[in-house]
Amino acid sequence: MTKRICVVTGATGLIGSRLIDALLPEYAVHGVARRPPARHGMTWHALDLATTCDLGSLPPRADAVVYLAQSEYFRDFPERSSNVFQVNVASLLRFLDYARKAGVRNFVFASSGGVYGSGDFQMSEEIQITARGDLGFYLTTKLCSEILAQNYSGFFSVVVLRFFFVYGPTQRQTMLVPRLIQRVRAGEPILLQGEDGMHINPTHVADSVAATKRALELTSSHTINIGGPEVLNLREIGVLIGKAVGREPVFAVDRNATPKHIVGDIAKMRELLVAPTVRFDDGLRSML
């Protein structure tokens, strides 16, 4: 039987590299990356999505596209704003048009739970998000991209996944959990806004991959939060890291600051995709 064809951008990233392993038994995978690794069993396309690269090498017919690509310069505003816009918005639009022409049935776009901003409640997909300048450039591009993608829902199912603090082995050291691990190991203080810091529900990469794969089976368009099974504050996370690395964490408390909680309501994830199973202490051990 002929395998379905799936095109994955950001295929060498934290989620993408593992998603390919999960897809290969069922899909003929075409991975898109700037510097494809030497890996057999799939087709690689060396494309830099920060440029107006030619998509002509992609298969003329495909069944699914998973757009995981994101600029590595997402913190560098305004110096690298063009790079972020090209990857998050302009190239996404080109892949949406490619998907339409290729007869794709499923398009999955990786957004961020950060588009909600912060609040003292769990962020539900039903919340109406108001576009505003203080969201930050990176998250603004993610929100714009969600709207662009949703406009194509008449051609194929569009599933927008809003990820909350994904972490896992081989993650870039500049991301939240690796940075916290580094600080605890080095005896450097973790800054807490308020006594315990912000609340989050961090998502292990294994749960992220399982949810993304399941999203390819949906036949209608949805926006779905992807979060972990536990809500933890930053102090609790620091204590768990300290136990795992064998060093007492150090905290610097700013009691005058208001913590900015970012917690995703994952009821829809449980209903339509998968229930996350990796608790933070278990996921943490996979990184050490």
C-alpha cells in the first residue's frame, strides 16, 4: 500500500526530529531544514525559510503538512525582526499555498500558548484574543500566522496547536527549562516574581509529538492548547531540578512584582488528541 506523504518543516528541531520517527512507519516523510542531517528512510529538502527559497523540490502531491519551523532569533527584536517575520509569516503563507496546490488534506501549524498573554486563570481556546502591541513581535507573528492559516480551512483541515513551554532532551540551552537547570547547577539564583513565581504547565516533547501526530488524523479545523499534565510554579520547578541534580536551588524573590501566570486549559487536547502523561520530574530526568 502506498504511504501517505507528509511534509515537515523545522524537521531537525526538538519536536520535528522526534515527530519524524513517529511518522515514518505510516508516512513517506519529506523533511525541510536549513542543514539536513544524513539520515536514511526519508527525503530531505535543504531550504532556508528565512529567505524566499524555491519550494519546487517538494512533492507535487502530498497528504499533510506540519509547519514547525521557527526563527532562532525570536528574541532579537528589532534587529532580526525580518528573519522572524519571514519564517513565521511569509514562508508559512507560501507553504499554505503549496498545500492547496498539492491537494493536502491536513495542515498542522505550531503556534504558542504565549499568544494569550498572562492571567490568573487557565487559558482556554474560547478566549477571544485581542491583537495588541505589548504582546511582543514574535508572539504577534504567531497570532497573525494563526489567522492566515485559518483562512485556508476551506481547502483542508487546519489545526493550530498552541504549545505551552515544551521541554526535552537536546533542547537549546537558551530555552526555559535548560536555563533553569544551568542556574541550579551553577548555584545562581532563580528570580521569582512574588513568593513562588509564575505558574505554568510545561509540556514534555514526547507528549508534544503524540499530540501533533494525532492532529494529522483530525478531519475538521481546530485550535488546541498543548500543555503538560501538571501546573507548577517556578519555585516548585526549581526544587524539583535541585533534587534531580543534587544541589539546593537558590531563589531571589521580588515580592513587589506580580507573577505572570501562563497556564493552558488542556481539556480540548484530552478530548480531541491525547492526554499528556509525562510528569515534570520524569521529563526532567530525560534531560540530565
